[in-house]
Amino acid sequence: MFGLLGSGNLGNDGSLEAVLGHLRERHPEAVVDALCGGPEVVTARYGIPATRLHWYRGEYRTASRATSIAAKGLGKLVDAVRTAAWVRRHDVVIVPGMGVLEATLPLRPWGFPYALFLLCASGRLFGTRVALVSVGAGAIGSPATRALVRWSARLAAYRSYRDPQSRRALRAMGVDTTRDEVYPDLAFALPTPPPTPGAPRTRPGTVCLGVMDFHGSDDERDRAEEIHRRYLAGTTRFTRALVEEGRPVRLLTGDGADTAVVEAILAAVDSPLVTAAEAGSLADLMRETAAADAVVATRYHNLVCALKVGTPTLALSYAAKSDALMARMGLDAYCHPARAVDADRLLTQFRELEAASAGLRRTLAERNRTAVRQLEHQFTVLSTTVFPTTDHARALREIR
């Protein structure tokens, strides 16, 4: 397993959990480990050995001093050797979901895109099958990032996408996607958790508001602070309007970086009706959204969790992937731009969502059944395409 796993993003970890569930059910003999962003978390939470993705621990911090710049440069060379050695010991490497072929958030080419290229190039060099499973892709402005993404996709042995425009984006970059399929996001394969025994009942009328430390895309760095201010102002006004109507609001996050937005809203809307959830997994997010009357959310996997449990949901959409997800689930009429949150218009859309709640719940139940069937098919295809008959005892000795 490969990716920014265990690094604080609940969606990434949920995708890992979904694939691990498949492996443990259908391939119990498989020996599994990971090259990932947060190896300690992955090992503690999922019980598999894990290795740090980057040799230089400050990889995702801005380098300003000469020593840190030199360490980053050295790290690129060391990572090429480390990645190749790790890949060579494996029969298959799976990249489980995630937006690994897109730049909808700020991204440097020599960060994760370079790491993904090393993985796929090493796989091709040593005959290790690399599978990009239900991944996200999108148009990329940076020529260097685009080139690394294009070659990573070309070198992978298996590719599937979580929405149609991801496949179109790869085709536009010059990748032959003729044999590639589109499936739902991997999180739809996760079991829906039952309510936590003894948990306090959610107050009637509760609205879950999923927020994000949103600063625009990789191509909008020059407007990042302006975009963030507008987003925060709009979500704060929306929260205040709900509170003035007596509605309890439950703030959700999907990444550790989102805490700053939660704190800003709590400070601006000083009311006992506004509370913050402490979600440590997609299962926690599903429990929160299942208990709410409605959900308004920004992060992609906040949306996935709410839709999966059948709660009427409105997307604060920051990328095409959010629009595609809402369309797949039959709620494409309930999208609002995260870059220009208009609290008054958002309230109008929210009231329309609640008015249509009964019908939307029926639609979501049907679309969820379809998503589960499609992912079961993908797992069957994945098994027959990339899983060889191999000496797992030998693999176990080498990994340990």
C-alpha cells in the first residue's frame, strides 16, 4: 500500500481501510505492508508494517535556510533509492483511491507527484504491478507536475478512476485510457457503522457543517488568502443564520488543518448551539452525519460519508470531483461554489434541500446499493488483473 496514509487526512485513510478489508476477505494469505506518510499511525491503527514515505522528515515544510534546502535536495536522491528497494520486494503495490493525479489543492511537483513517479517507474523497472485504484485526476497547470502525473499513470499496470472526468483528464494529458474503468470512491465499500452504544442523542434539527482550510487550487496561489477569507466569511454567516433560527450546528473536519476554521467559526458565533465533533475516522464522520437532519460540507470525503449514510447533503464544491460525486448520487442540484459562498443563496438552497428530504433519502438508498455492487465488481477485476500466484512465505521474510 502506498500514499499519504496516516498523515491526518481521514479520506485517505478510509480508502486504505476499504482496500485492506477487501484483501483480508478475499486474499487472507497476502502479506501487506505500506510506504506512507504516517507509518506509526498506519501500523497502530491497521496492524501492518509501514515505512516512512520520505527520508527527509521536513519534506512538506517550506525550506528557507540553506541547510534545509540541501536536505530536501539530498532527500530526493535518497528517496529514489529507498523507493526502488521497497518496490522491488513486492509483487503488487496498490495506491488506494485519493486524488493522486490531480492538483485541486496547492501542490509542489517535487513532493508527492515525484514520489508517485518513483513508485511507478520502479514498478515498471522491477516487474512489480502498480495499481492506481479509484483515484482522482484533474487538469494540472504546472508543466512539471503534469509531466510527473502523466508518466506515473502511463507506467502503472492498472488504473481506475472515481469519476468520469478523472479519466477524461488523463486522456487529455496523453494517457491511453481505453481500457480504464470508472468506479465509485472506495469509501463506499466501507461498512456503515451502527450508532455508538450510550452516545448522547443528537438534538432534533441538527445540521452538520463540514468545513475545510480552503485556500483555492494549486493554480490560485496568488489569490489564496482572498479565497480563504471569502470562504470563512460565508460559512460563518451561514452558521450564524442557522443559529438564529434555533438550529444546532455540528462542525465537522476531514483533516487536521481544518481545526483553524472550526476555531474561527466557534469564536465568531458564540452560541451553545454550535459544537465541534471529534472525528478520528470515516466511521466517526458517518455516525455524525447519520444523526443529522441535513449536511452541508466542503471536503470530498465529508460529502461521501453523508451521502453513504443517506443524509440529504449540500456540497460546498471546490473541485469538479465534488460536482461529479453529487451527480452520481442524484443530488447535482445541491451544489454551491466554495470560492464564492453566498450565505443568503446558500440558505435558500439549504431550505430547498430540506423540503425535498424524503425523496432524496430514497434516491440515496438506491444509489448506494448501486455503488456497492460496482465496487464489488472492481475488486473482482483487481484480483484477476494484478494479483499473481506467489510465494507469500518468501515475501513475508523479505518484508520483515
